[in-house]
Amino acid sequence: MDRPELVLFVARASSEEEGWRDYLRNSLLYTRNTYVRHYGPLSEELPFLVFAQSSNRRFSSDPVPRTITALLTRGRETGRPAVLVINGWDGLSTNPIVLVDSFEAWMHEVDITLRVFAGNPRRFFEVSVVHAIEAIRGDHEDDDEAPVLPSDTNIFVDKIHAYYLMGITGNSSLRSAAVPRGESRLNGLSEARSPSSEVGDGRYSASMGDSL
């Protein structure tokens, strides 16, 4: 029998404007209800993870890495899969180095999946963390027989790269940018500058822009 998943719902705002916590929590209530209709009842309900900062920055607040680490630790100890349900492509982080640092040490010890709630109309994109991290690190860039990424995972990796470049260059035409074969997505990446306003941001995060 499959072990029940540990499911953590995550949403990010770009800045701590008035009411941002309530806004994100209400958004996640909608996401959770949609998730339950699609995947079935949750085995247990974990507290929502909501935070505010630029998606290109390293995590500045301790609750984010601590909460993720606690989830993955519990997954390893219990043998249960860990699922992070993220509001929007940029709802957790668009910094490739941050994503690698967050999941690299765990990805062969815990079955980790990201389910990104995005698109128009919105749906859940199923992202394999193992394949995503390998692609971000460029593990197979010079391998002519490299494994083909699952479709949703490939979209996620390209979105992360595009959003990261948009954040440090301010060039919104990079939204659909792809990395040339043979060039690692980590090549040349450093800590992102803090733009005056993240590309695509509305009142909160770009990931929060979809109507409920």
C-alpha cells in the first residue's frame, strides 16, 4: 500500500504590503480545495507556508528553509512522499542555486514532488524534483543520450531560468527563454540584484496574479 503523502501548500508575496498574509492564505485555501477535488482528501493538514521576499533572492527568513527541512526530515523518517504545492511558477523561488541547495541533499532519500498551480486556466503541473535538479545543475548537458525530461518538469526548469534572468536583467522578453544545449543553467549565476520591482509583479507576487 502506498504511504500517504505529506503535502505542504506554499505561496509567496514579493513584499510585505498590508494584508499580504491574509491574501496568500485565502489564495491557498482556494488552491487546497482545488487540490482535494483533483487528488482526493489529504491524509493530514499541515500549516500553510506563506512568506514575502523577491523570488530571486536567497531565503532571508528562517521559517522557509526550516519548514522545508522539517517536511523532508519527516518524509525521510516515515518513508512518506513529500509534496510541495506551489502557487505559481515563482511561488517558492526562481533562484536556481536556492532550489539546488534546498533539495539536492534530500532528493535521493525522499520522494519529493512539486505540484505547481499555474496556467490559464490554472491546473497542477507535476514536477519531478530529481529530474529538475539534475537539469538545473546541467548533469546531462554533454550527453547525447540524456534522458528526456517529463513535460511538466521541462516547463518548470525553463520557467525558473527565464524568471531568474528577467529578475536580474529587467528584460520581460526572456520569459520564454531557453538555455542552449551544452550550457548549464548554473553557469554564471550569482546572487541576484534586487530590482526596484520584479518583472510581472502586480500587487503581490506574479504568482498571485491569477484570479480566484
